[in-house]
Amino acid sequence: MTSQQNHIILNPSYCESLTEYKRRKTITVNIGDVPMGSDYPIRVQSMTTIDTMDTMGSVEQTIRMIESGCEYVRITAPSIKEAENLGNIRRELRLRGYTVPLVADIHFTPNAAELAARLVEKVRINPGNYADKKRFETIEYTDVTYQAELERIREKFIPLVKICKEYGTAMRIGTNHGSLSDRILSRYGDTPLGMVESALEFLRICEDMNYYNIVISMKASNTQVMVQAYRLLVQKLAEEGLKPYPLHLGVTEAGEAEDGRIKSAVGIGTLLEDGLGDTVRVSLTEAPELEAPVAQALIDRYTRRAENAKPIKPITINHTETLLNPYQYFRRHTHEVVNFGGQNVPRVIADFSQVSDVQMEDLKSIGHFYLPLLDKWKMNDLGADYIYAGKQPIPFMVANGSRQILDATTWQAIDDKLNTYPLFNGLDYLQATEKHPELNFVTLTYKEWQPEFIQLLKSDTTIVLWIKTENAHAMAALRRLFFFLLEEKITCPVVLRRDYQENEENTLLYASTDAGGLLIDGLGDGILLGTEKAHQASKEDLLKKLSFLNQTAFGILQAARTRMSKTEYISCPSCGRTLFDLQDVTAMIRKRTDHLKGIKIGIMGCIVNGPGEMADADYGYVGSGVGKITLYRGQNVVKKNVPSDKALDELIELIREDGRWNEVEAIEA
Ligand code: SF4
């Protein structure tokens, strides 16, 4: 670790403050009559899924999207004919009184971009494929041959910039982690720096031509890569003296339902917390009108954030060994306490403290199943690691591999102290006469950072801290507590705890943002989504809530790439190029493969962009013609044009050949 990296932590050039919410200042970009950036609200947008040649279908879908909250609507233009039809779609919308700015989505076809830039308010180009065809080649460049490549891009790109200037059309330079050019991959690799450089190659040409009506994005389906790339972009723009352009935030191929929402919130929310982002597109494998409300819910948290948040003490660290880097994943160094910290995956704690009269079957809600015939417990892949029972000890042996946590006063009164662990309230731990020899949980708030406690944290290797906050700027407040630990070189593991009173949809998004934002930065060794605020609910409702919170906790860990406990689906949101019904096909594939823990399956609607966009998937199921599927192992084609009714069986066969298939295990007796 160099002092420069430490400098990055304390004075990050990607955001104004790590403790105070401040939205990044950007230039204004004019997109029709809905400007973006500077002091304008963070905008919501989405993309149509209907064939662009279906004018009325596209118009109807666009209207549904506007009504659901979209402020810009993107439509794919894979060739000249679709680009031309954007004019008809726009005309019909205007006739019906809708002035929403339209955005043409371009891949590979500069001629379609040049036409669309004359017809709609904004053009999105992908710098990975605007001037390059993907051949998956590694090319050795000298500085001279690299420069010659940049000249070639310049020639291809300048006509579009001139048209945008002439027509007042905005542009998004939209980098995708999965579709970087062979040139970028050869020189920078599959990295956040490669993504940033991919956009900068095009941006420098724009600035040379005094064209600044630009928005930039750095999307990836890997949330760590995505967050790092956006942060690095902001830093590089400042470093090179380029303008502070507005940012379009998105996680590509996030998937569907809860998993898609969690993954989007982890990636997008982390950046919003840092004050980055001027427009949000949530990509779900669902109808596009379902995306805007999710984007809006993420954004709404920040409209009054600065006024509602309590002040947080600024960060000062006077040593240089702190391992934390916002541009590269490092997990905070911790020592191991039982199975917390060290090399262990982050743990999930289920909060049963509000449930009275706990029965064996109640634990199904957190993935623990009692099999009476065998008289034993079985846990599924989402089985909580610990059960916090508060003041009400669970009256039976819990599953092997999971443990019970009790409030310290209750724990002191029970007989079997060795197989349960106590939870102490902050400073009470200092006075406690009886402690567990291996593991003591201790809650700590901001106010309790007293010198004697700091000394204890340095010397007592049995402590796992629970940190929580009521501050509206929760992620920053909890991160501040981690900085106290880093400052004092304290290496005890830490559990992130937070209670939410919101409905399920918002709890899912908020928890994913607050905890995910920390986990992405390598902070946190466990997670507890509490039920304290649900104490008046019926037992049935509490168990439902526990089931939801347990799945959410595992989902957050998976989305932040810190613990893989289920199959990961990287499915595209679909667009006018899609060759099959993505929702139906994803559901069909999920039904037969969702027990394959840790395997990543890409499900892509077309072969033009799909293979690139599924980035780091282990297997790919990609539409390659009507009723035809091409199967991939990583980035390599293994079976071409398989009839769609046989493709799933063939995919399973492929997984089987690799020795990664296992049969579903029935665990409910
Ligand atoms: S991969 Fe999906 S969203 Fe991307 S271009 Fe192809 S069909 Fe459209």
C-alpha cells in the first residue's frame, strides 16, 4: 500500500466528501426540453423492448413508459431502416402530445447513428463497437500503431460529432464492461481502467471539436467493476482537465425480480451515496414500464438527503497502512473469531428476537429444515448462519452449523453457555464479569468510542462488533465507524445491522444500497437485517418478514460479489433485437438450474451484443436466429444454432460434461 492510495481514501477525487452528502457538480447537458446534470433532478430513463420497425407498438410502449416515470426513452437502431423509423415514432408521439426526448441506441453502425442524430434528441454509442468489430484477438501495439488506430476511430467518429453539433443532439458515450474493443482489451485488459479509457478515446475527439453535450456511462453486470469504473472515470476526467460530464448510472443485465433489484441497488445505490449520477436506468428482465419506479425509488432517497442527515465527523487517518482502495476491491483486514472475519465469507444473522414461542418449523423461514424421520436438521444454501434470539432462548437444539445468540443478561442465566453466544450492549461489556471464551458480540454506536473501549478492542480477540446507525446517511455513517477502526488499526470483524420500517420493495432497495455500498468497498463481515421495528406484527407476518430479510441478506452478499450462494443469471433486459421472450426463457432456465450454487449463466436475446454483454458468465444461452440458440462456455461458442426446444437440455449437458451439475436435493421431508 502506497501513501498515494491512502491519499485517495482521505481525499477521494471521485467524490466531494466521504462523510457529507454532496451531489457532484457537472455541466448541464441539453436533451430536448429535459436538461440533465448540474442542479437538475436526477433523471429516470429506460429502453423499449418492441421491434423498432413496429411504429405503433413502439409508440404505445413509450407512452406506458412515460406514464410509469421515464423522462427519456431509448430505442434500438440496429440499422439504417430502424434509425429512419425513429422519425416516424417521434412524429406519432408528438402528434399525441408527448415530447419525451428519444435516444437512439447504436452498436456497430455509424451510418445508423448519423441518421438518428438528425431525427432524435440523443444518440447513445458504445465506444467498444462504434469503430471496431469484435474478433476476440489479442493484438500487440506499439505507440505508433496504437496512435494509427486512434486516427482511424477519429475518421469514423468525426462525422457523427459534426451532425450532433449541427442539430443540437446530445450523445451518450456508453461503455460496457463486456464489449470492450480488442484494442482496449489488448492494452488495458478487462479492467475498470480499460472501460474508462474506452470512453476517453471518444471523449477527447469530442472536446477537440468543442462538442460537450455529452453524458457518460460505465456499465457492467459485476457491481464491483461497475462502481470502480465510474469512480475512476470521475477521477480521470478531473486529472485530464476534461469537463465534469453528467453520469448515466446502470448495472447491465441485472436480471429479474428481487435479484435484479438488489443487484441494481447495490451498484447504482453505492454511487448515488457518493453523490455520483445524473440519470438512472435500472435494467430488469421485465416489462420496461416496471423499471422506472425502481429507479425513482432509488433516486428519491437523495432528494432531501443533505437536510435530513446528521453531521458525521470528518475522516482523518495519520498512518499509511490502511488497506482500502475505492478503485480496486480489498477486503478490510480482520482477524478470525470463530467463523467471522479472516478468510470466512460474510455471515448472515437472522433476527428472531421478536418471535415468541419459536417452533422447529418456524426456522424454515431462514432455510433450516428439521427432518423428523431422520431426526436431523438440514440447511439449504440460504440457511442463516446465526440466529439472534434476544431475550427468548430457542427451546430446542438448532441446526448443526448454525448458532444461537442471546442478549448478555439472558445468556448469563442459561446453562449451556458454550453453544450460545452473548450480545453485549456497548460499554456494558467493559463491566461484564462473565464472557464467552471464544466469541462475544458487542453493539457499538458512534458515541461509545471511548479510549478504554478502543484499548479493549485492540486486546480482546473474542469480540465481533455489531454496528448500527439511525442516520439517514447510513452508508457514510457506518463507513465512518469503519474508519475509526482503520484509524486505530483494530482488526475485529464487524456485523452490519440495520432495521427498516419501509415496505418490502423499499427495504430491499435501501438495505442493498446501505450494506452493498460497504461490502463493495470490502467493509463488513456479517449482515443482520433487523425486525426490531416489526415487534407488533403477528407471528405469521414476522416469519414472512424473516424469510424476506434472510433472502435479501444473501442476495446482497451475492450482488456485492462477497458470497455466492445461488446461481447467478446475467439476463439482458431485451430490446428490439431480442429473438425470444426473455422473461419466459429466463424462468424456464431458472426452474431447472437454480440449485447450481455459484454458477453464472448469461441469457442474451441476440448474438450481436449478447456474447459481449454477458461478460464474465460461465455459460451463455444466446439467441442466434428465430428459434435458434447458440451456447457458450465462457466467451467460446460450443454449440451453434441449436433448435430452441433442445437448447436447455444441451446447456445442462454442457454443465454436466464440465462436472458442475448436481441433482436437486429434496430437503423437506
Ligand atoms: S443482448 Fe439483449 S438487450 Fe442487448 S442488444 Fe441483444 S437483445 Fe438487446
